Amino acid sequence: APGGVSRNFNMAALAQLPQRDIVTATPWYDRPRKFTGPLLREVLAAAGAKGTVMKAIALNDYAVDIPVSDAMAFDVVVARFLDGQPMPRRERGPLFIIYPFDERAELRTQVYFTRCAWQLREIVLR
């Protein structure tokens, strides 16, 4: 967050936001799966986030920059559930940023696959 301000969004806070389902094929599963969670843009709005680039940081310290414009242009979900079940860490949980690949063919590229951070720990805006 700019100026070192951070907003802590725990699972309970994420659960309070409207939830969206995306059913999509991904490179990580052998069939389309249903991902459920709040839209990334709604998480950012609820946190009062400002900035143009977000760094998504995973539990294993994997980090990837995601343009905030992605969250505005596409129905990107911060998935809390996979096929209706909470995701344990070994299943890429507890949170997984997922793009709607089956809805938008232009998203099915390495650029967007790389932006799908799993085991998401935090998002830092700048």
C-alpha cells in the first residue's frame, strides 16, 4: 500500500463481500473447475486501495505484478473455494487469484497465467 499503509483482509472480511463463481479451464487442472470468491476489484475498493500496480505475494514468497487495470477490465476472482470447498495449502489455497479464462479468449496466454498467484498471502499496491 502507498506510504506503507496496509489493510488487513482476513478470510472473514473476504467472506463479507459479494461472492462470484467462475467455472474455467486452467493450466493447473485437468478439467474446468469452479472457483468462488469476491471479485478482485471489489476487494481493492473495500480496502480503499489506490495505485496502478499491485504486487501479489504468495506464502512461498512468489511475487507477481498485476496491473490494477486487469481488476477493472476483467472479472478476476480472489478464489476462496474450489468446487465449493475451502482450498488447503496443498491445493493452492487458501486464496488463488483466477482470471475468467473461458469467458475471455485473450486471457489464455502466459502473461495472464503468470498473474494467477496461488497461496496468496498479501497484495501490495503502488
